[in-house]
Amino acid sequence: MSAPTDRPTSKTIASPGEAVDFGFQKVSPDEKTRRVGEVFKAVADRYDVMNDLMSFGTHRLMKRMTVEMSGVRAGDRVLDLAGGTGDLSLLFAPIVGPSGSVVLTDINASMMQVGRDRLIDEGVAGVDFVQASGDALPYPDNSFDCCVIAFGLRNFTDKAAALEDILRVLVPGGVLLVLEFSKAENPVIAGLYGAFQNLWAPAGRAIVGDGEPYKYLVESIAVHPSQEALKLMMSDAGFEQAEYHNLVGGVAAIHRGIAPQ
């Protein structure tokens, strides 16, 4: 089925010579893709342990809130984009049931392997795994009722192209939810959070054996668009009713947008 004519079908992919952010550095799009891949390959085995440590377990509550905001029901088709180790797929699979489907897509094979093993250990069936870039999705138009990205959008090489392609693969009325680190609005919370972030690289060296991925994590959060900027990017991509809900005073936020009918 072809996309409706009033929905974007072309993507504004960054040109090969255009520099993009890799933390505080400017690199080529290909270089960012390669280096982000190396970051997550390095941390895949201990990714969930570090997430629990860095968030005191609250990332799991945030992900449950994201699922609840999705409105997903039995029989729906869900795209868990940049799904990594499978937290959201694990939550969505029993909701959509055998009449629905969940597709976990990630560019990083190491992360997906951890997710695949985890879901098998949990006895969760019906989740498909596809290795693909988030800004060049290998799916037909109107393939999914919901797309969700949890703490992954800031790593995309071309966020604008990714949002356009997500809109393409959503059905009219389909929902996009983006859970991501954001900008704390209270100066006190921002200061405390900044001090806490300074501990991440040393913790990474102690637990994962490498602090550099967590240095990149801190930098990638700093250069990620603000709540209002990401909301505007979603609207520019063609999503309707774009909105966001701050969590922990804006340390993280859930953005939500609807594909036009």
C-alpha cells in the first residue's frame, strides 16, 4: 500500500561531507555510525547493569510509562527501534499477543544478540529481530501501528531523516513515542544531575572495563535537542499533536506524535 500523498516520502539525509555530532566532536556521518557501533559493542554485555546503576532502576519505570502512553492493544504491530537489549519488546509482546507482532530493530548486532538471548530466557516468543539503520528502515509504508525509541534517538546519525522514515512506516493514526534524556528545567536538579554524570565514566571503567562509552554518553546527552526542539523536529517531519512529558524535572522526557490520518 502506498503512502498517502500528504505524508512525506522523501528523506533529508545528511550529505556525505556534512559534519554531525559525535558527543562534543564533529565527524562525518559514516564516522559517527562506525563510532556509535563501537560504543555499544563495547558495553553490550553490561549494558543493562549500567542502566540500572546510572538511573537507580528508574529507567524501567520510565519505559513502563512509555508503553502505557502508547495505547497499544492486542493485534497491533509494534516497531521497537534501537531496541537494543529488548526492555520494551519484553513489555510489548504480551500486550499485542499472538495476533500482533513486535519487531526489534537495531543497527548493532552485539546489542541485539543480548536482547535475543534475554527474550529467549524470559520465554517471550513472537519478537522478530532485524539489524538495520534507524534512518533507512527496510519496511514497506504503513507497516506498524506504533513505533517506540527508548534512549536511542540521540545516537542516530540523521535524526530528521529517521523521523521522516518512521512516519512513512506508521499507519495513518499510528503513534511514535520517544523516551530520551533531555534538559533538566530546574537549575538545582541540573547541577546535581551534572555532578552525578561525572561518576559515569569511572563507573564504566570499574564495571565494563571501559569509561569512554560513558564519556560519550554524557556528551551525547548534552548536545541532544531540547524538549521543545525535538517537539518541533517531530512536527516538521509531519507528525501531528506533537507533545512531551517531562520526567524527573526534565532529566528525561517522553515525546509523542501521531501520524496524520
